[in-house]
Amino acid sequence: MVVYSSALLFLLVAIYIHTITFKKPYTGLMFREDGDVWVVASIDRDGKAREWNVDIGDILLSVDGQKPKVMRFGDRAYLKQLGKLEFERKGFRHLELNIDPGMPDLYKSLFAACMELLLLVIGLAAYRNKPESYMMRRFYALNVIMAVTLLSVYSTETVLTGLILPVVASWLPYLLFAFFVTFVFRMVPWWIGLLMAAYRVLASLFAIYALLVFSLGDIPGWTRSALHTALIGTLLAIFVISTIYWRGMDRAEKNQLLTFVTALTFGLMPYLFLYAFPDLLWGEYIAMPDMTLAGLIILPASILWLWARQKLLDIRFYLPGLVIHGLYVGLATILIAALIRSSASLVTLTLCGVFFILTLLHRLGLDNFKRKREKRENHLDRQRLEMSIRLAEHRNSHDLLRMPAELIHSVTDIEGLCIVWRKGSEAIMYGTGPYVEMQELTHFHQPDLSIFAQVMDLVQPDGMVIGYLGLGTKKNNTSFTPEELGLINKVRMETVRLLMGAALLDELREAKNGLPMETTEYKLLEAQQAERVRMSYYLHDHVLQNLIFLARDLEELHDSEQSDKQLTAVWLKCLYDTQRDIRMLCDHLYPHIIDQAGLDAALLWLARTVKEKGGPTIKLENKLPDTLPSLYKMTLFRIVRELSNNTVKHARAQKLEIRLWEMEDAFCGQISDDGIGFDQASVCGIRTGSQGFGLVTISSQIAQFGGDIKIDSGIERGTIVHIRLPKQGGEEKNEATNKGSTTRRSSACYGGVEEST
């Protein structure tokens, strides 16, 4: 309640100050005392006086017919109240000037109001997300102080602003430092705690002093320099502390530290380079403080974005780009400010032109560099992929030769043998016994026949020799029996058949690679990666965030040694939410309900869950046996769950029907809905975009069983998905049966959709 009351109070004060300031905008006049009169000492180009016929040396006679009231600032002074100004110029008549606001004043007022309102909204949004968090309350307070600071430096109302500005200007550096400590450190080091305590004392004393001099109307000139120094010193202290504790931080703390320091640095850059440094060095500034301090909004906006999106963002990857872009924006801002202050002189116009040309050349060079880098990376990726494929093919070919070689070696009393396969220009070998070392040879074309007791050619039916089978002597130095030779010959012929099939498969693969690349394999990898990323984000965005906020609040409890029932209830809710999230993740990875209650109960639970989430009405018909193997239960449940989720997300269906049944050689299913469907012709049965990941994963799971999936869908006519998972040994049965029976079984499984096999 206090937070929302303070926000309402700020809005009322802001409306009042903005109204007064718009009616009586900033004049930019500074006066010096000459006897008992006030003489114009300087005219700020950003003030309203630039439009008037006022010169340095003019004497101010009255404001609204009364003696001028001024606020001293060092050896200068500015008006405490504005109205009709009457001047006297030596040798001329009196000048009367009215302060009438124009469109530039309206734009300036709207800009300041938008920045203040945005800061307030950011603070309220963070607080509303976690109202019980101490860090969120401090973040809200920091945003309010920054908004009040912008309002105060913009204001020309002096009574209320004279009470507000000294306090917020004194406490702003401390609040920035305090939030830095809260945001970055889980436990505050003791010496930083002492430093913060001393900082609070100094900020309180300076605020009291500033209120006193404001009330007396005589502000020493060094106070503004002191505020500049305090803000710069705070930034330097943050840099030093960050450097000291960097090595001892974990990845999450380092990421938060870099986020805060980067956002604060970029937020303060306009203030530092356009106001503070010029004012400290030369006694004048390039831009007004209300414009430069508006950059502070970068800090809370960055932190809120990090909290709201809760991304696994590693700021180190983006830091170099942020530095370059920050320097670019800073240089551009300085050039624009110089262009305005010099009234578009030839020198500044030339510098701006050179800057624009360099920017264009840099952009073109950067685009060219990105294209070359992407081309080089793609080339390296292709090379790595080709190398991996070659290694895998060589290993698979080697394993293909091992089976017949080990078979002959095990059934005959032979010392060893070697099989050589000429695969194109490459020779692949597998040896046993004394010929094992021949596997290391890479260019073996013509074996030395003397090392073998007998050599048999591996001959294709067309007469082409594709390799050799070299046999060593038998262990008892006897000849091979006719039975052994018959067995060896059969194995040799089967080996030729296997190698011919492998060669044909390689040819087909090369032919396929020459065709336009299919996207199914890529989508499968993309789907698997997307699932891993989703899991990671789920853990980070839900479970980890709850634990982080709970840890922060428990640390606060440890420090303050105070608690109440309301906070305890909030902590318990946080723990319950975490338990629920972990349970949901476990159910997604492996639904234990299948082991505990069976597939029937798991499907009923799924139907109830889909309905509770606002999904369609589900008609469930499960005729699968209770003795269904666990692997089939799990796979079928995953498929049904994925298809049901797709229906809820994309189909806009009112009804969903799930049917599962058993056939002689397979387990079958049909999932149908009355939703909007999709165009199969345009996507070849796989939807594009993120919704296609589910179907790709399902197809992969079914393919691992040697099964099939058929999708029948069309625009505005719903979707029907047929699935078939062969039983163990089912494919062998299919091979042993005729084509007609296979067709009938497939038709029955697909509910009348005939498929020839």
C-alpha cells in the first residue's frame, strides 16, 4: 500500500511541477550583483532568453512589478520566481518581456514527463512481480528517486523543488551503490557494509546542509561540483569492487555484475561527457542536466528486461558490441551537440559529414566481413561433417567385415585370416590371429599370397573382384575338410552379398546428396536441440528464479533477525511453486504414473489435464492389453501427449478422439481432431516453424521401432494421425508373409487407409 501511495503522490507532484514549469519555462539567465541591482551576467543558449532581445549587461528592474527575488549560486544568481520581466539597457528605454511557452517547451516537457513516467512504471512492474522481495522494494525506491531527480532538475518551480532537489541529489549516488551491492552480492562483505554505513552518514549530512543553504537562498558554487564528484566516485567504487571480487564469483554473479556495470556506465555516459566533466573542467556544460540524466533509464530498463525475460543471457558475449555501440552513440551525441551550439558552422558540418562517411564505410566493411566469416564457418562445418562421415563409414565398413571373419575363425580350427574389401580407391581390411596388424594398413591392393595358406577372391555375380579372403594355416597343420571349405565358401558368398548391399547403399546416399537437401533430418536435430533449450530455460526461469528470490529473502531474515507470518506464507508459496515446477518437469521427462497406475490411468490423467488447460473434449478408447511392454507404453503415451499438445496449441479444435488397439503384428493408434488442419501439400506432412518440432520427434520415435505414421489433414477439415508400432519380431513376420496379407494388416491398422508394402 505504501508503494502505490508513494507512486500516486509522485504523479500529483509531477503534474503540479510540470504545469508550473510549462507556463514559466527555463529562461537561461544568470545575474551578478552590481551594487543594489542585478545585471545579466550570462545567457544559456538552451534557455528561453535566447529568443529575447536581452544582452549581457542589461539591468533587471522588476519581476511582475516587484523587486526580483533571486537564489545565489556562488558569485551568480538566478530568479526564484518568474513572470513579466522588466529590463533597463544603458542608452535605451526599458524592455518588458513576457515568458510565453512555445512548441519546443511543450516537446521538452513531454520528453521529461515520459522519462519520469517510464521510470515509475518500471519500478512498479518489478515490485508487482515480487512484492515480498527486499531487492524489488529497493529497486522501486531507486526508480522513484531517479524519477524525482529528473523532475527536480527540469523544474523552474523553486519552493517545492527547493525541498526535494537537495535530498534526492544527495541520496541518488548512495542508492545506486546500495542497489549494486544488493543486486550483485548474495552476502554483503563486512567492509562494504561499513562503507555503506559511512556513505549513509555523509549523504544525510550533505542533504541537511543542502536544505539549509537552499532555505537561506545562498548556495555555494562548490556544491554542484561535490555532487558530480559523488556520482563519479560511486561509479569508480563500483568498478573497484567489481575488480576485487570478480575472480571469486560464480557464472550467475559475474553475469549480473556485468549487466549492472554495463547498464550503469552507458546510462551515465551522457551525464558524464555532456554535463559533469565539462562543468568540472571548464565551468560550463554542453547539454542540460535534465536531458543528460535521462540516460539513467538504461539501468532499470536493462535490469527489468533481464528479470522479465529471465533469459540465460551471458553479457560477456554482448559486451564488446555494447562498448563499440556506446562509443559510437556518445561520439554522435557530442557531434550533434557541437553542431547545435556552433549554429551549424562549416567545421562542425565537415566533421559530421566525415563521421557519416566513416559510419557508412564501417557498415559496408562489417557486412562484407560477416559474409566472409559465415562462408568460412560454413566451409569448416562442411569439412568437419565430411570428415565425421568418412570416419563413421570406415568404422561401419570395418564392423561389416568383422562378423564373417569372426564366424570363420570361431568354427574352424584356423590360426587366423584376413578379409580385404576394395571400396573404390580405398582398401578396408579386418584380420584375426597373426593378421590383426594388417588392419592398420591403408593402401593394401595386392596381398602377398605367400603369407596365406589359401586365398579366395570376393567376386560379384558380374565377375568383378571386390576383395580377397586370405586364410591362414590350421592350428594342427592339416588341410581344410570339405565341410569346412563348404562353410567358408558360403560365408564368402554371404560376405560378397553384404558388401554389394553396402556399396549400393553408399551409391544411393551419394545420389541423394546430389538432390536438393531434405529438411527432415535437420528438423529432427533442431527439435532435439529445441527440447534441450526448453528444458534449460524451464529450470532457469521457474525453479532457479524461485530459489534465488527465496535465498535473498532468507539472507535478509538472517541479517535482520525479524520475520512475520505474511513473509513465511510467501516463502512457503515459493517452495510449493518450485515443487510443482519440478514435478511437472519430471512428468514431462518420464511420466511415473505409467509405472504406478498403468497406461489407462496415464491417458485419463492426460485427458483431464488437457481439459483443465482449456483444451477440447477428449474421447478416449484404449484396447491395448495390460501386458503391453513398458517401452511401448512409454512411447505410445509420449506420442499421444505430443499430438494432444499440438491440437491444443494449433488446431483450435472442439473435439479430440484417441483410439489405441492391438493387431496381430503391431500396436496401432488413431488421434483425430475437428480443428483447422493444415496443408500437407505445402509442408510434405511436416509443419513448418516451431509446431513442426513435435511431429518430427514423433516420426523419429516411430522410426526407431520400424513403424509408420500417416497424417491426413487439410485446411478447415481437421487432422487424423495414424500410427503403427510393430511388435518385436513383427517385421520378420511381415517378410515371411505374402504381400496381400501385409496390405490387409496395414489397412486394418490405418483404419481403411491402404498401404502397399
